[in-house]
Amino acid sequence: MNLKLREARKARCWSQAEVAEKAQVDVQTYARWEKGKQQPHPHNQHLLCKAFNMSAEQLGLREYPNPVQIPLQIPSRQLLTPPTEATDSTFYTWIRALLLTQQQYGWTFDELCFMTGQEMRKLHTMTQQQSGKDKSRRDAVKEILSFLVGLPIAVTGLTTIGNLAAFPAEEMLPLYITSIPACWRLFFEGELSEVERVLGSYLANLTMLVQRDSKHQQVAASLASQAHQLNALLVLQREDFGSSLAQAKQALQYGQLAGDPNLQASSAIRQVDTLFHRNTLLQHNTFLRHKNYLQILGVLQEAEQYINAISPLLRGRIFSELGVAYANVGRQKEAERYIGLAYDTYPDHPEDDPGFLYTHTNHYILYIDDMLARLSLNQPKDAWQAIMKASAFVPNVISPRRMELLDYCVIGSIALDDLDSSCAYFKELALSGIQLGSELHNGEVQTIYQQLYSKWPHEKRIQELAELLTV
């Protein structure tokens, strides 16, 4: 029994339900904390301490160690030498956290993820602040991320999948806890080939770890769900919609095995991503587009069952996606309601949310979903304002997210009858697509050009842009 936590609650005359709401969990979860049967996730513990204005120690909770304060020890297995160019202390703090993880300081899975999240957020903040201006620094960040991505294979010296049997799960899983978030970062940095190079091995190895009947099965299932979600995005870039949906559904199954509502909700979001992009190829088939949006709506309505058990960031994401789906099936009242709920729910600092590491959801997604809903509701000026807000969250470097933003800048400009902006954005979009090498985005460039041509069929500048489609 955690008497300190219970007494702190009673001293404030709060019910368990009230405290559970402040900590963003259900009342049953909070009750287990008071009974001493479970420790809160670091994110929820932070909210709990903030609500009570007390330290973790004062509330009878475990203090999470700071990796910088723990002496660094050399692991028994030889690690790759980190890139010598990455001299920033942030990078070495990250490596220190990784080595400590490998040494297994008795941390729980949540604590390991928390430590990983801390260091990933430092890298994220650093690159966001630079806004693409310091190329050498961005290259150093990518280099260290590539180093982390290669660790599960390099450390174990795997050459065939069968060799995995020689390594216990408790030695393997911490490597994936650090490498999978690095893969997500590299994907959104536009390094698709780097991620594709390792992800197949990750999936095969994690599947074997999941199949082992051990106390680590749920941890392995959680990591496998994250890897399958990433693979759903990766194969989507090749316009392989069937495989993308299959990966998202496999991620859902692993999320269920892990008992993690956040992973189940984010897996549903991956299905929605795939169905949405498939819809872009049906630009002139109103019947099929409407049918697909009904399918999207069905997936999201099913995901609503998790709404009270998932983190605020994922809750806001589900709400904003529902807003887009309702707008596209002509239900304006519901669309505006869910977009409003999304704005009310999104946390001020998405990068601190547990779901950020495997979704990279931030306010960019909120504003883009708002824009999509407004376009469907024939509100082009409001849609454009949302696009401009979204653009503040995307660095000016070629990446899948930058390509997506440019897509919407062209579509928004067309809706505003702005020929000059439409041409300028389309030119940047087409040239960026060539460099990114994504079949998905190159296919969408073709579709968007058809929209331009339909809008201004006799405009010479539009006809000249067609040359960019053959580069």
C-alpha cells in the first residue's frame, strides 16, 4: 500500500477519480498505484507530482535515475565506436544512456523508454531550433541516429536470423528500445533507404522474441507493433496500399498482445493514413472516394473505444482524424465538433507525450487535419490559415512531411484561385519529389498536376510545368 500517495490525496479531499483525471489515466490504474501494485509511467508520474506539487519521494513513488549522474561502465560486448564528428555533449549523453540501458540497471520497460525518450527529445529540440540552417549539425544528428539504428545488428554480430537464439531477450530488447525511435526519426528526416536497410531484420528478430514464452513477451510485442507501424509507412511510399494495410493490422495485433491501448490507437491511425493516401488516386471517382471515407470513419469509430485509455496526444490525433472523415462524408456538424475537441485535447508539448516517439505527431498534424476538413467543407480561407500554421512545424529540408506540406500548399492555392502560388508550390513539390525518391509522393504529384490542369487548362505556365513530370 502506498500510504503517502493515499494520504496526499485525502489531505486535498480529492477522490481517486479526480486524481486519475489529473494524471490522465483511468481510475482503476490509479487505484493500483495507491495499492502499491503498480508504478506510474514516468509521464503520468510527472503529471501526478505537478498536480500535488510534491516530489516523487514525498508521494512514495520511485525516483527515476538521471543517466548523466550514473557512472558510465564499459559493456561486456564490444560496441561500434560512435562517429568522431559527433562531439556535442547531447550525443554523448545519448550514447551514455544507451550503454547504461545495455548494462541493465534494473530499470523497468517504462523507465528504459523514458530514458530513451528524454534523449530523443533533446535531439528533436536541437534540430527544430536550427530550422535547417546548420547543415553540418543536422548531418551529425543523422550520423548518430544511423549509428543507433545499426546497433541491434552490429552488437550481436547477426548474419542469419537463427543466430538470435544465442542472445537472451533481456540483452536484445534494450537495443531495440533505443534503435526503433531512431528509425522513426530517420524516416521523418527523409532517410527512407537507411530505415529500409534494417527494418526487415528488426521485424524478423522481434517476431522471434515475441514468440518466446517469457516475461519479456509483452515488451517484445510493444516494440514489434512500433516496427510494423513504421513499416506500414515505409511500404506506403511505394504505393503498396495492400501491404501497408497488412502491416498496420499486424501492428494492431501486437499492440493488443502488449496490452497497450496507445499502440492499438496508433495502429488504427496507420490504417487511416493508408486509406487516405489511396483516396488521392481516386480524385475523379466521387463514389469510391465516399466509400473509402466511410471505411476510414469505421476504423476511427472503432478506435474510439480506446479514447479514455490513451495519451492526450493520440486522443487529439483520433479526434482530428475523425473531423476530417466526417467532413468528407458531408457531416459538417460532427466534423466541426471533432476538430474542436482536437484543439482542446492536443498537449502544449507533444514531444513529452508517450506516443510521440512512434508517431511524431505534433501540432503540424492538428493544423493539417483542420485544413483538410475545411477544404472538404468548402472553407478555403480557413483552410489556408491552417496550412500556414502547419508550415511552422516543418523544417525546410526534403522529407516525407515536407512533401506532404507542399502537396497541401498547392491544393490550398488552387482552392483560393491563386495561380502564381499554385505554380510556385508545384514546382518546388515536383523537384523535391524527385530527390526524395518516394513513389507515393511522385504519384500524388501527378494527381495534383491534373488538378492544376483542370483548373487552368489553357494557362501556358501550367502546360510548362508538365515538363517536371518527365524529369
